[in-house]
Amino acid sequence: MSGVVTSFDDGIGRLRSAAGRLMAAANAALHVAGRVAAPIIHAGDRFSLWLKSVLPKGLYARALLIIIVPMVVLQSVVAFMFMDRQWGLITRYLSAAITQEIATLIDVYKTYPQDADRAELRRIAQSRLGLVVDFLPQTQLPPPGPKPFFSQLDAALSDEIRKQIGLPFWIDTVGRSSIVEIRIKLDDTVMRVFARRADIYDANSWMFLLWMVATSLVLLTVAILFLRNQIRPIVRLADAAEAFGKGREAPNFRPRGAREVRRAAAAFLEMKARIERAIEQRTAMLAGVSHDLRTVLTRFKLELALLGQSPEAEAIKRDVDEMAGMLEAYLAFARGDSGEQSAPTDIAALLDELKIDSERHGHRASVAFHGRPEVTVRPAAFKRCLSNLVSNAARFASTVAITGHRDHRWLTVTVDDDGPGIAPHLREDVFKPFLRLDDARNQDESGTGLGLAIARDIARSHGGDITLGDSPLGGLRATVKVPV
């Protein structure tokens, strides 16, 4: 019994050893396959990236490409089939016919030698067959001339002469545009034959290609006009959405185009109406809250005025004034100056006003602007955005530098200072409402922590944003970037 168990254990061990070798071989094969497949995968990725970089990005160009590529492929296949079958077949038939006529003349020449001057043979060839024949002294044939890059005639005529005549020959299908020259070396002479190219070659086949190209151009023109009319509503929808994102109006926009485009435009208009209703309701609610709170604060101020002058009354008065300022800041942040309409604004003049305000409060300020200064923004809101950034910089620095630049796409305004700056990991946190850091770089005058939050909200309502970075002056740089 122990021997059976031992044999069974040995068998199990051998099976395990064989399984281990198989696993090792499989792993090695997978490793080799991975090394072989890796370059192929990388090449495919590179080709995919190259193809994406080459292909057009616009919908209009891509739609044209979808139409043009199948049309070109189809026309190429049709042209190839026509050239290979129809055109080549007719050319071979004509070449075979002219070769038969030449072979007949050779047979007549050999059968009836009594025509010493060959005048009768030349007459029959010219009057009956349309060929010009003469006979040259016994010499070697000229060396082969240059072959045309693409000629059905040269190949077909050479094949027919080899099959039907079987004598040394020389042909010239290139030298003269309307004449083909053929020389056949006979026993005692060289027969030279001039034939019209139209009798050997199907020259009218080019008309088919011309008609094919002409109809393709007509179809392409129709496709371009049709696509332009179909894509124009999509472009208008994109322009309207972009204008709405920048806080501007698109008064002449209405759903047009195909059914799907009309659905998208109608959905955009409904969404725009819902957003505007929500903003109007919020504004109305905030106006009511503002009126009620201001009424209470007005009563507080009136009661304080009746109390007379005292240290306690002055302290309460300061608290009421601070509460009124905080209330205005909260309402401004919640309202977001949404009721103001966009208008062309001189940004250079606006920056000069900010410089004067900063110098009035005892700070050194400089302004520079490059490019065309007129930009369509909400003037009061955009001025408040920049004013919050300038006042935030002036509160912690002695020098402020304001720089504006406008190109064909963006308006960029940078506010640099020489203050302590903000740590990189906290630069996004300072935009959070009501957040005040230890160095309080995001506080406004009322201490609510809404200055930078309001500024970014205004910039984003114009379709742009605000980012913070290191300033060349050593402090903080605030960059406002909005589309023009």
C-alpha cells in the first residue's frame, strides 16, 4: 500500500513539474508577444494622433470630407474599370484591325513581286486602307524610343504585331500627336507605315472622363451649397450660446434649419428662459429682503440719533454701519449685477480710473494697455471686478501695477503688487465665499471675505476667469481673462 502511495505522489510531482514548465513557456511566449506587439501598438497610436492632427476640426470641413472622399474613391474606381476594360478593349480591337491590314499588305508584297516599284501597293494602302506606306533600304531598325508613362496604344499595338506578324518591328506612338509610325523589317527592305492615331486609338474616351469630372464638380457644388445652408443654423446656435455665456443678448436668434437643429435651438431658448426667470426671481427676492433689512437698519439709526451722544451709542452706530456694509456686500454677491446690459467699454480709460482711485488712497500705481481698448462688457460689473482686485492688492502692498492687453480673442488684465503674496496651495481657496485666511488677502473693506469671490463671479459671467500667480514685483499677480 505504501508503494502505491509513493508512486501516486511521484506522479503528482511530475505533473506539477510539467505544469510549471508549461506555465513558464506560456509566460515567455506572452512576454515575446508583448515585445513584438508593443511597437505595432505604439505605431498605431502615433498614426492615430497624426490622423487627428491632419483631419479638419470644423463640422463644415468634416461634412465636406465625408462627401468628397467617397465621391473621389467611386470616381477613381469607375475610371480604372473604364480604362482597364472599355478603353483598353476598344484600343486592342482597333490595334488588331490595323495590324491585320499591315499583315495583309506584307502578304501582298511577298506574293506579287512583279510590282517592282510598289506603286500599286502604296495606292491600294492609301485609297482603301487609309495608310501611307513606303519602303526603306535594308537597314537596322532605330533604337526603341522613350515609352509613354501611361499608354494603352503602345502596349496593345506591340502585342498585336508580335502575335500577327512576328517580325522585328519599331513603333513610334509619341513623336507626332496625330500620326503613328510603324516599321516592319522584311527580308529585303523595311516597310514603313503611317497610320492615323484616331484609327488605332479610342480618342473619344476622354470625353467620358471629362463628363465624369464635370458632373462631379456640379455635385460637389450642390453639396457645398446645401451643407452651408444646413450648418449655418448650427453656427448661429453656437454664437447665441456663446453670447449668452458672456452675458450678452442675441436678439435676432430663432430656431432654423433641420428638425434636429430646431429642437436643439428650442431647447436652448427654453433653458435660457428658465435661467433668466430664476435670476429675476432671485433678484426680486433679494430686493425684498434688502428693503426689509434696510428698513430695520434705518430704524436703528433713527433710534441711535434720538439717544444722543454717548460712548455706547457710538459703538452701536459703528456696528450698524458695519452691518449695513456687510448687507450690501452679501446682496451684491448674491445678485451678481445680473441686471446690467453689456455695452462697448473703453478698458484703457477704466484702468486709468482705477489708477487714480488707488493713488487717491496713497498707493503707487501704474497702468499700461496694449491693443484696441474697446471691449463689450458690463461696464459697472467689470469695473467692480477689477476694483476688488486692485483694492485687494493695495491693502497689502505699497506698489500696484495694472496691465491690459487685447488681441483678436481675449482681453487680459493683470494686477501685480509687491506684497506678501499667497501660498500656491491656497490660491484657489481664497475664491471661496466667506473664507478668510490669516493674511486675509481675500477680504474686502467690510471684512466679509467676498472680494475675490465677487470678482471671479463677474469674470465667469463674462465667459472668462481669474487666476492667481507669482508677480514679477515679488508679490501676487491676479490675471483676469475674458473673451472679446
